[in-house]
Amino acid sequence: MENAKEIAELLKVLANENRLLLVCFLAESPLTVSELHSRLSHLTQSAISQHLAILKAHRILDSVKSGLSITYSIQDDRIRNVIKVLKENYCKD
């Protein structure tokens, strides 16, 4: 039960609709801010970057810089598993 606080904080971060969408896309494959923006055009690139920074600060995401672009990916496989379960149960075709 000592991990309950840590898990609750993680779920708070994922409870934001935009961050959850970002994580869903990144669970499929690593993407840049531009690639994410093409999928979430209702958000500015600046807003996407801010959400990515929050996710990275909570060690959910990792990033790799290549030239001028930064590619983001899921760092924690437990998050990938959580997203998989959510998709299986709530995103059925």
C-alpha cells in the first residue's frame, strides 16, 4: 500500500484528456511534437509541448533529440499496459 500515493499521482497526471490522448498515440509508436500536432490539431504545438513536459517530469515519457526535433516515447512499460487495457475495454470498434 505504500505505492498508493505514487499511483494516485500518476493517475492524476493521466486523468487529463489531452495527456491521455498523447499517451495513447505514443503507446503505438514514438512521435515528434509535429507528428502529435497533426493528430491533435485542436491543440497548439506549445500546449502539446507543455503536456509532454509534465508527462516527462513524471517519468512517463522519455525523449531523444535528433537535430532540431525531439522524439517522445513511453518510458514506463506499465503505462503502455494501462493504455492497452483502456483501449481493449473502452475503444472497441
